[in-house]
Amino acid sequence: MPSSTSPDQGDDDLEACVLRFSDLDLKDTSLINPSSSLKAELDVSTKKKYSFAKKKAFALFVKTKEVPAPPCECKEKWWKCCQQLFTDPTSIHRHVATQHADEICHETASVLRQLAVTSSTSKSLESADKRNPFKEDLTHNQEVSTWLPDISCFNPDELISGQGNDEGEVLLYYCYCDLKDPDWVCAWQTALCQHLHLTGKVRIATEGINGTVGGSRLATRLYVSAMLSCPLFKDYLCKDDFKTSKGGACCFPELRVGVFEEIVPMGISPNKISYKKPGIHLSPGEFHKEVEKFLSQANQEESDTILLDCRNFYESKIGRFQGCLAPDIRKFSYFPSYVDENLELFKEKRVLMYCTGGIRCERGSAYLKTKGVCKEVFQLKGGIHKYLEEFPDGFYKGKLFVFDERYALSFNNDIVSECSYCGVPWDHYKLCCTPQCRQLVLTCPACQERGFTACCATCQDKGNRQATSPAQSSFKEECECTARRPRVPRELSQRGPLAAGASSLEPGAQAGC
């Protein structure tokens, strides 16, 4: 159990203090200078804690770079950062100090902010606890270590082993509920995942939590148990809300936990479009019957039902429900604009919405309902993931795209996409061969052997030339495939074009559900 540490104990073991300040989003690139504007916002007591906070931020950053050392080594851990391997603490500390000073500066600011909030809001949180019965046992000042599962009865190897694709597991879940203190939840989630050696992405906001994490089956089982027993979530989550698939810690390069305005980025404040007014939830069985009825109609063009895919074009390209309308959009944040541009499509229609795990439909359906043009709006509870568990050979054909290094899950043998170069059936995504580009491309083995491994002609050409300056190597948004795609397409008819012509994408950063 981590020890409680005070700012006066500046020389204490830094690792023992990591959990106390583990709510830091190490991927946040908005740098803050704590020596200027931030310090002016903090009280005198907090200013004195700057040195302490910086040590904790540094320790946490180093902690996230730990990797198991080879069995033949006497050491238990090494560190990996910037594609380099470090075998002793001195070398990793020197690397972080010289190469990641900006990140440490930002994380120090985050720690200071948390200390300031803790000091100034304890009274208001106390009154909020009285209004919220689910927080009676969970106070802002309570150590996160109190809510970590006891792993003393397990061999440490049991938590770390079995994290590969064949032995480990990936969890996908979300929970919409009002969270008064998302910063505390962020600290607890980071501590919990580190405690169980889980990697992945967790987004937290005042509207709830959205996560996808991977590790050993023992670790994921303990994680689910911790979530179900936490007073904040125990009355909102059940075991069936966690979607599982083969995978492990190897499916994610690291652990990323952060506080955001939305738990899935639709681009509209939860205060304007709330999760509390979604469409009607249909179980996989009920949704299956509705799709069956829709597909049995002789003229689907004139049907009063629309089967709407809420995902991005690259997701629907490799797998989708038969007869669906799959918008050719690159990000879910474009979905509201897509609805606005194509509102005529939805007038007097029954809309059956679906996405990967259900989370995008929660607010997507709420947005569509605010337009007041649909007869009814339904959504698939648990998303495609739950549907395929029950109907692997149902009306969903192809693969299920996932936002991790697996790219897709297979539940059936159907291939609905093709190689971008030669047109043969193919549905295995690969990153564009040009290092500076993050688009994905469908290119079959034969075309790969011929050197066709880029997302478009622009990248193919640039990949064949040596970049002579940093400016020339930064061309992420210059891809022809991105430039020629309308940001928000306008459908010509109800059965508007699927994303069949799409050949590239920019993977999203959310914990996709």
C-alpha cells in the first residue's frame, strides 16, 4: 500500500509518492509555465510546494516509461523512451531532464493546480457529498490507495504475465454519470491501472468515464471488480457493460489518463447536449429484429427507417451493417454538422443508430432528437461489440475497427473492403509508410511487395525522397486523400454513398467506443 507523503518530506522515496499525484495527462501538449501566470494564481502555501510537485511530476513521468527487464538480468525493470532503452536510473533520469523538460514543466503545473483546488474547495465538496449519496464513502481528500484492490495474495508475475494477444485481454467500457470531482477520479484511475500493470486510454469528465485498457486476465478482472465496487459507479455500471476481447497490455504503447470536457469528443459541450436525453436503447436481440424487418422490405429506398452508422468512414469501410447509411466523415466531431447538412434525410424517419460500443450513440442520438424531425430515434445498446457477441453471423458484415494497435477484431469471415491499389478483397489496415504521416491504408501483400505502401500519391512521392529540412518532413495534412474529401458530405439521397472510396484515415485519439 503506498505511503502517505507530505510536501515537507522532499527526499522521500519518489516512487512511493507516484500514486498521490498520478492524475497527470502526459500527452497534453499545451505547455504551461508555472513560474509566471500560474504562480500568481496560487496561494502562498501552494507556492512553497513547487519543488515538491516538480519531483513528483518527474517521478511519475519516469514511472510511465518502465518496462520489464529480461529474465537473465538481475534488475527487475528497464526504461524505454523516445525509442531508446535505458538500463539504469541515472541514464533515464538524465534523458528525461534534458529531453522532456517541457512535459515536466506542464505536469508540475498540473500537480500545483490540484493542490490549489484541494485547498480551496474542501468545504464546497463537503456540501456536494451531502447532496450526492453515492459519495458518502468517497471524499476528495481520501487517498486513492484506499480504493486500490489488494493484490498481496497474488504472485506479481500473475499480474504481468499473460499480457500478450493470446493470453491477455482488452476491456472496453463507458459510464455516463455526474462526477463532481473528475480530478480525483483521474488520480484514482491512473493509480489503479499502474497498480494492475494495465495500459490503454481513459477519458474522464464531469459527465462520466470512457476507457479501453489491456493487461492480463487477472488484472482486467480486478479492474472490473474495482469499478463495480467504487461508490461513484456501482449503481450505474454492471458486469455486462464491460466488453472484452483478446489482447493485452501490448495493444497500447502506454497508459494515458486525463480529464476532458467530453468523454467522447463530439465537439459540443455536455451542458448543451446531455447524455441524459438519448434515444431508445435496444438490446442486440431487439436491434437484430429491427434490422431484419428493415432488410426484408422490398423497397428500402422508400422505407420509413434509416439504419445509421455513427462511426468514422474508415471504421465503416472495413465492416458495417447491411443496408446502412455510413457518413463519409473523418471524426465524430463532424457528426453534428453532418446531421445539420442532411436534415431532410431524417424527416419523419425511424432512425436505428449504432457505433462500436454504444458511447457515441448516447450523445449522437441526443443531438438528433433535439432537431425534432425524426419519428423515433433508437440506438444499439452495447454497440456492435455486444451485437457480434450474440450474432457473429448476423447482419453486420466484415471487421470491427478498434482504436488500438490491433486495428480491427474479426467475428466472421466476411470481407467488405478492398485493396486501395489493385481492388482485390482486403481489410487489414497498415500505417502509411511515410513516417510523418498517420493515415492508414488498405494495401494487399502483392501491392506491398511492389512498393505501394503509402496512403496516397503525395505520400508515396515524399516517401521516396529524402526530407532535407524539418519543414519538408511535416506534411500530415497535405495528403491528397485528406484534401479531396469533403469535411461534411451532403447525401444525395437517403441511401447516400458509403465510404467505399475512402483509402486513408487519421486515427482518432479517443478511447473509442
